Amino acid sequence: MTRREIRDNAFKLIFEQSIRGDDIEELYETAEEVDEITVDDDVKKIVEGTISHSEEIDGIISGYSKSRSISRISKVNLAILRIAIYEALHDDRTPVNVAISEAVRLAEVYTYAEDISFINGVLGSFSRDLGRKEAENA
């Protein structure tokens, strides 16, 4: 599986979990039964990492979402934002700019045009601040 396919499968699981509220292990089993979502160790790493850091990630999203409170962000957009921020902060294999461009790509497939701008704006602001913090600590 390509990194893009891994991310896409992780997105579907995170989105599904946000709607159903099921235990993630149950969702893995269901995904394997219906054979629509591939679940391997790489997918699980993104899913479980995103979920385990959700409080931190949601705080970041809240801080950068000027036009919408987190409760008013669609679950699709929230899943995309969560994965991008998780990858940017906690996945050494994914550079920040790649996490953002991949989030925008997911948004192009799964959301409306205005949502793409929203996601890009939130992640762009996050990235600029992250870059400044890294420069200050260097």
C-alpha cells in the first residue's frame, strides 16, 4: 500500500469512529469483514496515534480555527485536520508540508470547495507557527 492509501484508510476509520463512537478494535474487525478498508500496521499507527493525541490535537485545531468552534467543524473536516496535525507533530516520516498537502488532497476528495480553503487555512497557520517555534528553539 502507498502512503497515500494508508492515510486514506486511516481517514475512513477515524471518520467512522467519530460518527459511531465504536471501539477502534471493533471498527478494525468490521473493516476486515466488509473488505472495503485495508487495515495494516501502518494504518493502525496513524489511527491509534491520532486518537491517543486527540485532546492535544483538538486544542490545536481550536486555536487555529477562527471562524468555527470545534463542535461546528464537520466530522469529515475534523478527521482530516486531526490526521494532518498528528502526522506533522508525531510522525517523523511525514514532513509538515506533506501532511498539509495530503490533507488538502483528502479534502478535495471528501469535502466541499469551501472546506478545502478552511482546512488549508487552519493547517497553514499551524505550520507557520510551528516553523517559528522550531526556528526559535534552534
